[in-house]
Amino acid sequence: MKKRYLLLFSLPLWTSCSDIELLDSTEKNYVIEEFSKEFIKISPNGQTIAIKDIKSKNDAGENPSLTVSFTYDYYIEKHEVTCGEYKSLIDTKSCTGDSLPVANVTYIDAVLYANARSKADGYDTAYTYSSRECNEKNCTQLEGLSFRPEVKAYRLPTEAEWILAAQDGWNTGNSWNADNAESSSHPVCSKSKNSHDICDMEGNVSEWVNDWLGSIWNASATNFVGASDGGSLGERVIKGGNYHNPAKGINIYSRGDVYTVTSTTTSDYLGFRLAFGEIPEALWLTNGKFSRQIATTLLANAGNVRKKTRTFKTKLAFRNDETENLVYVNYASTNIAPIEIRDTLSVFHPEISPDGDHVAFCTSPEGVGTHSEIYVRDLNETGTNLVKLDVKNAAIPRWKILDSGDTVIVYVTSAQNNKEPSTFMGESTWMVPFANGQFGTPQKLFDGAYHGGVDNSLKFAVTGSTLLRARTSNGSDTVWYNSEQACNASLSKDGSNKTLFLDFGSETGRNFVGTKYGVHEQILIADSTGTLIQSIPAPSGYSFDHTEWVSTNLIVATLTNFDGVHEKIILLDISDSSITELVYGEELWHPNIWATPSTNEQTSIDLDSTAMYWTQPADPLLSAKMNIFWSISDSVEVVALGSSRVSMGFDPFAIKNAMAFNMATIPSDMDVSLYLAKNYVLPHCKRLKAIVVSLDLDLWSDMPEVNVNKNLLSFPGYFYDINHNFWKKEDASKIIETSKQIVSELEYLQGYLDAMGMVRYDEVNSWTTGGFNPNAILADSTWSNSDTAYKIALQEFEELLQLAQSQDILVVGVVFPQSPYFAETGTFGRHGMKRSTAKEVLADIAKLDTTYSNFIFMDENKMGYHDYPDSLVYDYDHLNMYGARVITARIDSAIFSAESGSRK
């Protein structure tokens, strides 16, 4: 039985829920016959499946393989969700052909459809969230998204469930694929079915499944539901082949696409099918270990946390009471996910150091008089440099910076109940210096174990559990709150000596609030004399626990549901009583928040939108670069624009004669390059000499709005720029300073800054890495029979040339090299433009070289007959970092020659 340290003397019977989407769980108790036409029952009956990582090898040279078994039956949809089905529940105009599989949907879209289907059929929902962000075509963000496997509802199948349903009768030769599909999807179930009577697992469109993309190794798991997060990139799993893949290139074990797949990915060949049913005792992969506990889920992204703390330099630490371990979240990190430090120490009352680099904690909680020790460790994934305070007993550590500048930890000799005066005064409050990773010599401050906090004068102090006691500045011990029961006391950090605390529905509190309430249902705040000045009610259905000050107006606390489970950590703004939900899980205790407020407190701009080009770090590559662009826009002289070929193939540090920045992004086309050049680069780069643009002929199949919408127009910062006319007529210093502040705070942006925007791969492969003919050709080259798309791209490029010429800016157009083996096919490159068409397009570009004096044309591909050997290659259409240095040096030489007048 799990131990509990806090006894709740009374609990009301709550009936309502929080603002997270929780639907009526009344079930219709369907039997399979009611929807047998759509769903197939899968009964594992002892069968196991393997999840394999076919892209990597273990030490034995084998593909790692995770064996998964099942203890439950489930249902899976016979076919991919069709446009007709999707439109019946989701308002969309982009889906045509009712019998075709729905495509161009994000993972978020698929989740919302599953919830809508559950609601329509009278079930609870498998996915909960607090808010959504959508544009005209897709939904791209569900704030606080949490998957509940224990709920009987419609949902996406897990990767393991998908493989189990697909493996019996797997036949790629009988699928809609690149060999027969003519580059388009086909009506569902228009090919034969597998042994389970299920259609299109092998082809037609690829399919979202429920899982995050986690690492795979040789192990066994039961009822596996995937990783608890998607790593630094927020990657998701997709399964099955599609109409762009040749039959022999479709593999049941493949887990992704040629591009990184995140929750916001869309493609005309990516759809989904539903599963139905609960997953008992679901097994998650968390921090490299399997766990059956509820996965701890973030309910707020870094941007929303910043709205309250005014800084990205925010960290949250708390105790996972199920494992007794320390957990932390770094909102400035690439991987904004709960990180659990697993060792043998039981962690209570963690508090992050003033510099944010360390965390102190004790081994016994408030209200318990057992032996306790205090430790400090580094706040990183392994909790390095663990040191123990060498005293007999120490509890409830609180960091403080003295007027002298020294950093100390204030602690008490016992955190036991303070009701008996002689016992309480028999203990004491101490402080100990902490510097260079070591404790100094402890110094006693005064008698009495005042573990609620000590003020800057080191004279005034408070404590709770079981009475609210204060040590006044004259040294006397005073009992506040009419000697009624109180706990969770916390002294403010702003010098006002306000104290927040929780009570047990006492008469004094009820008289102040003006109504009756239950245990811990109000946060009470007293001034420096103990007089009540404010109260804040808990959300309906919850009570507070573990309350602590963060700053003048912010409080962090846990919310406890009617079952007594500490399921949420919240940030409470006492200025307006608003609540920001931070984390959801099972038994989350003792939260502590460290935040270094931004010095950029400009009131003339909206800090919630300015320079906010992303919602999570895994958002498109460009969103991670925009803040850097603004930070260096006044000094950058060369900017590179284009696709992943530029992102990997342009090394800014190989430009010897100018300061360069790699502004490439994914997905990208000439429309994105023109958009960025016209609205950002040309108006704001005052020292600009040259723009380098990739000429990716085989990518010129999309209409102009496609990549701009995918890459930019889902994120608030870009709309804010549009509303300010891209700062062309306003003072851009506001957004520049905001971006500089963001860059200085966000760790992953600093990493990009170090590489000036380049994505570096030092792996040396070959031009045939990843498979070549026919696997490497992703699209039927007949798309280039129609000249509409690529002629639009040429027009856009010429517009870019004209804009640059008007400012006397050089444009270097580069065709990046691809595998020379494409020369043996009828296609120009990876995305399938016909070679004959490509020759015509290259000739048109060459004419521009003679028309525009500011244009240099560099064809480094030469229809596949180039001079880039395997040693410079990452895969069949990307260079590695060594190849990037070579091609960038050639670009640098071309720019220098043009500047010196030596160009022909």
C-alpha cells in the first residue's frame, strides 16, 4: 500500500471536472456486432510482435528488436478513415472524394477526430487537453495533451497494435504503391484484404499511430504504448507504405518518413485509421526504463509559462511520490519534458538554487519528525555532484543570497508538528554557506524550527504544521490565525513578508472568505502582522496542497482531486486568480519553480506574441532560427535560403569574407525563400552583400501557398509580424531586443547560434545510403508534365532577383548535388522531375544569369555528373558537414570574385 503523509480530515464529494476536456463517461456497452462493418476484433491469444529499428544496428550488427505481448483484445478499423467519415465529424473543406482516405492531417487532427467519434457514440475520450490552436486547414497544437490508455474509447492504434493487425497476410505486392498508384491515393479497400479482413495496411496512405518515437533495443514488454515523449524533436511514429513507395520499399517495421515526423507534420500521403478499446496496465518507456505509472504530461508549453514568469529561464522541480524521485522540467531546453533523476534517495521539498544550476532537497517531509538529511546535486539528467550536509538532522532547505552576496541554505533541525511550544522551540533554524559545490560551516540563526521561510534580515520567519507561527523581528514567537490548524506556510521572497498557507476550513478562514469551504480549498495570504489580506479558491473538484511562493504575484501548488491524488501542478497568479496548469500525472508533490525574470519589460509590445515563432522546440526548423535572425540582422552579410539541402549543406563558417547565416528550413520551396527574402532579409539586413538560394527543381511541385502555410502561418510570431507590416515602417528595435533576450535564455537557440543556423551531420555514408533505385525516388516524375508549378517557382525566383537587384544585392543560385545514380534513371532527383524537363528549366535559369548582373548561377549537380565523392555525403541528396565546407567554399569564392569585379 502506498504510504501517505498528509491526512485529509474531510473531503467533499466533488462532481465536476477541470477545464481539461473530459467527456461524459456513460458507455453504451457496444458489442462487436454493432460496428462490425467498420472494426475488426483483434485477439492476440498469446501472439507477440516485434518493433524494430531498421535504421540502426546494435553491437552484434543486428537491428534492435522489442518484443511486445498483449493481455487484452482491441478493435481496429477495417480501413483508413475516409474523407466522407472525416467530414461527418470535422468541419473541413480540404478533404475531397468521400471514399478516399483522408490525408494532409496532423497528428492533432487525428486525435481530435478520435475524440469527436467517441463523443458521437457516447463514450468518454481517450485524449484530454486544455486548449487548441488551429489554422484554416489543420490543428497544430493541443495544450496539455494527455493520452489515457485506461479509457474505453476511440483512439489511434499503438504501434504494437498496428503491427499485430498488419502482420498476418502482409503482402506489399497487393497494395497501392508507386508501381501502380499513379501518384495518388485510391478508394479504401479497393485492393484485397489481409488475413484479418483489414485493408490497405501496406499502402495507399501512410498512417499515424499513437506512439511517440522512442529508442528501441532488445527487450520484452507487455501492453506497450510507446515512449512518454518524443525526445528533443518531438518525433512521432507513422506506419505503412504509401502510393509514393515502390512495393519492395514498403516495410512493416518502418517507423517514419524521409523527413522528420512531428505532431504538426502533414502530407498528401499521410492519413490514419482508428482503434477502439482500453489498454489495461499500459507500459510506457520513460527515461530509458519501462514504467506502468501514468506518464507525466506537460500541460503548458514554454511560451505559456513565459507569459507568467516573463522569462524562458524557468525551471520546475518536484517529487514523484510514486517513485520517490526528483523530477524537473527546463523550459529553456530543447527537450521540454519531465526528466526524472533515478537513484536510491527519497526526495522531499526540492528547491532550485538562485543560479538555477543546483537543487537542494531533504529526505523527510513537513509534519513528520523522522530523521532527515539534506543534499545538493546538479540539476541535470543524472543529478551529478551529489553532496550531503554533514549534520545530525536537517530538513526543508531554502536557498538565500545574503546582502554580502554569499549563497546560503536555510534549514531546520526538525520538520515535525509545531503544536507543542516546548518541542517546537527545542528545535532550531540554521543556515549553511554553499559554494563551489560544497557546504561550508553551519551557523545557528535562532531557536524554533521555522521552515516556512526566513526574511532577508534573518530575523523574521514563519512556519506551518500544525499552527501558523511567526518569529517577529524582536525575536518573539507568535501564533497567528487564532491558533487554528494551518500548514504549507511559505514566506514571500519580495521583502513584503507576506505569508501564504492552507487551512482546514477553519472558522477564521470562513469568516474572511465569506462562505464555507473544505480542507485546503482556499489559499490564504496574511500580511507581515498575520492579518488576512487575500484568499484564492481552488478550482471546482480540487483542493490545494504543497503551496510555495514563486514571485510577488505567482504561487506554485499541487491540485488534489476528490480521490486524494495529487494529479496536477499549477501556477497561480494572485493578481487575477488565474491558473496555468503545468503538469499532469499521478502523485506529483512539492513543486518548486525557479525563474529569472526578463529585463525586457517593454510595455509597448505584446510579449505574448512578439518573436514567438514556435509553440514547442520541435516546431519547424525556421521557427528555431527566427529569433537568431533578428538578433544578428544588423550585422549579417550573407544569408542562405532554401531546403534541407541548404540546412545541411551550407556552412556559414566556410564563408571567409563575410558574416553568414543559414536560414534554410523544412519544408521549403521557392515560395518560402521569396517570402523570407522579401519580408525579412532584404528590408532588415543592413549590411547584406549576398543571398544564397537553393534551386531545388525536383521540389517545385507544390503551389506557392503550400510550404508557406506549413512552415510559417501556424505560429503567432509570424502573424504578429504581418500585423506590423514586418516592421518595415516601425521601429524594429523592439523585436530585435526581444529576440536577443529569447536567444540568451533558450538553450537550444544558443546551440543553433553556435552553428549560425546550420544543421551539422559528420556521418560519412554514400550516395546510395538509404536505398537508391527505386526506393529513393519519392514521387512519380510525371508531375512535371504540367509546367504550372515549376513555372510559378521560376517567376518567384525572378522576383527575388529583381528585389535584390534594386538594392544592389548579389544572388547566388545553387543546384545542390544529388546521387549520380539518378543519371541512370528518367528522373532528375529524389522528388521525381523528368530529366528532360529539368534540362529545360536549367537552361531557363542560365538565361537569367545573363539577364541579371547581380545573379551567379552555380549548378553543382550537373545532372548527376558532379565531382562530390562519397566522403562528402550524408545520404542520396544531402551533403555531410565535410561536403558542406567544400560547396560553401566554392560559394564564398564566387561571392568574392563578384565583389572584386573578376567575374566574367
